[in-house]
Amino acid sequence: MPIADFQPVIGLEVHAQLLTESKIFSGASTGFGAEPNLHTTEVCLGLPGALPVLNEKVVHMAVRAGLALNCQIRLHSVWARKHYFYPDLPKGYQITQYEEPICEHGNLVFPFGDTEKSVRILRIHMEEDAGKNIHQGAQSLVDLNRAGTPLLEIVSEPDLRSADEAAEYLKALRDILVYLGVNDGNLEEGSFRCDANVSVMKKGATEFGTRVELKNLNSFRFVKQAIDYEIARQVELVEGGGKVEQETRLFDTQRGETRAMRGKEDARDYRYFPDPDLPPLVLEPAFVDGIKATLPELPLAKVRRYVDVLGLSEYDARLLTADKALAAFFESALAHYGDAKKLANWCLGELSRQVNEKGVALTQVKVTPVQLAGLLQAIDGKTVSNNAAKEVFGAMFESGRDAQSVIAEKGLGQVSDTGAIEAVVNDILARHPAEVAQYKAGKVQVFGFFVGQVMRAMKGKGNPQTVNELLKAKLKLTRAF
């Protein structure tokens, strides 16, 4: 029985580190890349008698994410201890939420192909991250800088039906959290990572198969590869008369396959109970309403506005909104230049090309949105040709200077003086009598030759419209080109 006869069923558990300056229950820094065990306190180290103190910003960000994902916000939520032992978890338990999480029953709508897919969000809860084990040969070292970093765990219902859907869901979720300012979306540093629960069932069946958890996937590419491999593995196992075991597996990125890590624990294995050091979290409705009033326009809504109001293509709108900084740059420039399509072309073209080639973050570029708008206005005003404008923009990108000063310095201003252009046109026609004869004999393609010769003689500075008009008049052109 081929894979096509089976239906994959996928749910994702995303762990997103929050952009707070300090940890969830202590004042230790959340900065990335410090020397091992530098950003720790007695709370992070799990020392006897150390008591947690909740960081209010974590709650604010959790509510912000929940509202953006259309969740119900619990005004009364409870902290729990989740017990397990790892060397990077000194207390022997993780402070999390279990029976009463802060957010429940939401949904995320995202583009998928030519349609939109809706995935239900089961719950969002706050918790602390564990530290990090570092393996060096026969030694294993522990770095507790990450211990206590605030996390949101965002758990979807098993509504995804392919690895491609899972990857697109993750991209959409990441974009929302970045737009909200609650997560930096950095998969390489592990601040946005996920576990995937994967099962298969025969098409037409009503009961899900046994699920397998794929742990700590930290790139969209690996998510797709791991899920596709696991689907194929489970189908092959079922076809061979075997049984899928409930377990946790790791994805070996080098070999492109999953391998068993441990048997999958159930909730009872963790011995959850309410944390005695932390009282229930009680929120006022006004607190939630205040956060709701500050929510930004989210990526999908922005795409729809760019298409419906600004007239951009769906493709360009998605590219612009996929990067929060690029969308912000575009909209700032749009306030000074009204041609959204031309502006989008420059943002997705020359601006993005320079950013990628120079390897700089868009938020650090020297050229400003107002300066880009000024360059496009110069093009429209025939001050500079479109081709020369690319050279001008390159200089603007390097120096942060405005278009007019670069145009003047480099002598790239476009010549619109009819007399000056006419003199060059006359000279070119006089020096190419054979081509003039060919043109008058009906070889109209020669017209492009004359345009090229005039523009070359003027070093690209001639106003193309004026050049064309004068050539047509001189050659007594009767048909339109």
C-alpha cells in the first residue's frame, strides 16, 4: 500500500523565547552568547531556598500573542511543576502551566498555495527554559545561561496534513510573533524551535494512529525533512505488519533520518502539581483590553491591504510582509512617494539586493525611506534616468547621502535640453547615412540603433523620451514605436 493511501496527521508544539531583558523568575540577563554560566542567579541554579518572582513583561507578551492568535485569555491561570531530571535542569522540575494555561482555543490562518489554511491553537502557556548540555568528546558540560529564559509554548491541534503545511504554519507563526515584538524568530540560536507530533492513518479511517514526537527541530527545512521521513517510516512499518510505538525521536540532520531517543512520557510521568512558591496569576479585564488596543497590523492583514488597497500583486505583497523591517521601510517611504508598485519594485529589487550583497540588517542601512522616495521622485521628474538611478542608489546605500547630492557629484543628471539633444541627434544621423537609408527603405529595427548611439554619445544622460521624439521627427517616422 503506497504512502498516498495514508493520511498524515501532524500537530506542532512551538517553543518561542520571549524578548525580555531578564528571565521569567529572576533578574538574570537573557542575553545570548555570553560566557557559560555567567547569566545565572541562585534561582537559575536551583539553590535551596531560592524563590521565583514573576517577570510582568512575560505575562504581557503572553497575552499579546494569545490575542493575536484569537485565543481566549484566562483571567485566572495557575503555575505547575513539571518533574523530570536532566543535568541542565538543576531543580529537578520545570515551572510551567498545565491545567489552567493563560491562553486557550485560538486559531491561525495562513496562506497555503492558492488558498488559506486554518489551524486551531489548543493552548499557549508560559514556562521557563532549561539550560544547555554541551558534549565534547567523552565529556559533557552544562551551561545554565539559558535556564530560566521565558518561553511561550504554543500547541496546535493535529490539523496539519503534510510537511509542507507544517512548514508554512511555522513561518506564519514566526512572522506573527516577530511583528508583535515578542520573539526574534532566530531559529539558528534556538529562540524559535518546535516539536512535531506525527502519526499516519489509512485514508477513510476515523481514528488517528499512534503519534511519535520529533524533538527540537530548529529550521523550516529540517521540519519538512524530518516529518516526511517519519511519515514514510511509519507507513513502511504499518505496511509490514508492525506497530508504531509512542516515543520521542530525534532528527539526524546529517543522515536525514529520525532515530529513537526515549519512550514518550505521559502527563502522569511528570507528576504535575501546582507550584507552592507561586500564587495563581489573576488578570484584570482592563489589563487585557489595554494590550488588545496596542496590537499591530499582522502579516496576513497587511498582505490583504497591500493587494486590495495598494494594488500590489499577491506575490509582491507576501515578499514585502515576510520581513517586518522591509514592510516598515516600504510604508515609511510610501508616506512620501505615492506609486506603491514602483516603490515595491525598488524595495524588493535594488534595496534587497544591496542588503543581501553587503550582508547588513535592513535596520542598519544608511539610506532612509525618505531618501529612496526622493530618488524615485527624481526619476519621475526626469532628473536622472532609471539606469543611472541604480548607480545613484548604490552610492546612497554606502554613504547615506540624498539622491540630489549624489547625482550632482557623479554628474549623472539627465539632460532634457532639447537643443543639446538635437545637436547630438543631428551628428549621429550625419555619421550613419547607410543606416538612415536602411531605415527609410523599411528596416525600422534600425531605429533602436540610433537611440543607442545617441544615448552612448550622451553617456546615458539624454532624456529617453526627448531622444525618441527628436529621432522620429528627423527621420519623419510615421508609424508609432
